[in-house]
Amino acid sequence: MQISIDKQAGFCFGVVSAIDRLEKELKTNSDFYCLGDIVHNNKEVERLRKLGLKTIDKQEFYSLKNSRLMIRAHGEPPSTYAKAKENNIEIIDATCPMVLKLQREVYKGYQEMKKINGQVVIYGKKGHAEVVGLVGQTDEQAIVISNEQDLDKIDFTRPLHIYSQTTKNREDYQKIISLIKQKHQTQEIFVTDSICKKVSLRADNIGFFAKSVDCVLFVSGKDSSNGNYLYNLCLKENEHTFFISEIEEIDLEEIKNFEHIGISGATSTPMWLMKEVADYVYKELTDK
């Protein structure tokens, strides 16, 4: 039996940077908070909690004062920074550089759209932390669309500028853009390609990995948009792809007859967790 871990899998650079900064803070500061889960992976969140991280939600944040707080890689809207200043909260900003760049572009695009009675459209998952931060750059005026059915939210008599959440599927984004252009033939349309190249590269490579093995154990948090996207790409290329979030979810009976087992995961899946999965599977299947 052979077990291979996808070399392209693991944290993206934005998450790596955020967690590195977080671990340094936890070594010297016991009173330290993070606004929302640092990453959409329960196992990694639990590991950091054991190191002393205190994760809080927005409601708890509003009552926090005189503390130190990390902004995670997903970013936050301007209102969060304003509230932190009001409550004397020192911010350690770990917003991913790609997200930060997009926030600035959305803000600029919104100012330009206002001049011509236009609208900003964001293709992404409604309520996702990154999308909330992007909408905040537009005084909460941006239109969020997740699928073709949401196109009814757009006023096709007005100009528009469309952006995408950085972790979305490039092909789906192109389809949405094409549909908008079909419906919006008399007004100006501005398009920004804002999908992270790291995510696109993972999407290109994961199909090759899935085809190179007999089955895939895809490790990801269930709430990870990127994880669900990459899992479905794996499944498309290899029908023997199994989504798991932790070792306890592995069904050894399902995989025991495969000669070559592949381990992959989302950009929010830590490499240490994929190695644990590989070690567990090898031990369990070779000891029997």
C-alpha cells in the first residue's frame, strides 16, 4: 500500500502569515483575542485555543475594551477598525495581502460608480467574512450574488463593476460575468479579476493529483468554501474521493482495498493534520 500527500495542499500564504503572527503573540501575551476563527478548520482552531487563543464573535467584540485583537486573513470592514479605536483595542492586522488589495480596489471602484450612478457587484458567499469586509468598503451598498438566481438583484439599466471573492471558482465567475453581459448590453460593465492565483493553481493541480491515486481522503473544515470547491474538483476526477474533517470520520472499510491512497485538503487545512491522517491510515491498514 502506498500513501501520498498532495504537495500542493496546505495553508495558503495569507493563512500561514496570520498563524505565524498569532503564535508569536501568544508566547508573550496571555490576554489576546481573534475576531472569528483564524481559519475554517476546527482542528487548527482547537490547537491554537490550547496555546491560549481567545476567539470572539462580533457581539463579544463590541463590548471588548483595552485589549489586543487580531484581524484574521479574511479581513474586516472599516466599521470594525472604527469600533476598535473607540474602545482602545490595539489591532494586529493579519489581513491577507490579496484581500487587502481587493478591499482597496472595491473602495476605489465604489467611489467611481457613485459618480455615474453605477453599482458594485460582488460574486461570493453571502455572510462570508471576506465578503462582509468587501461590502463594508461600499457603505454596505454592494450587491452580493452567489449564483445565477441572484442576478435579479442587479439593476441592468445602470453601469456596474463586478469583483469576486478571492477564493471562488474562476470558471463559475466567468459564467456569471458572461450572463451579466448578456443581460446588460446597453450600459458600461467593469470587471476585476480578483480570484487568488494560489487558489486557481490549486484548482489546476488537484485534478492531476486525484487521477494519480486510487482514492483520495480530502481533509477540510465543513465550513470552508475553498474546501468544498476543491473537494468537488477531486470528486470529478476520482469518484473514490471522501470528504473528512478529522481522523474519526475515516471509514477504513471503504479504503482498505485501494493500493494507492492520496491525502489532500483545502488552503485552510494544516499540513500537520494531513500527515496525521496519513500516519493513522498507514498504521491501521498495515497492522491488520
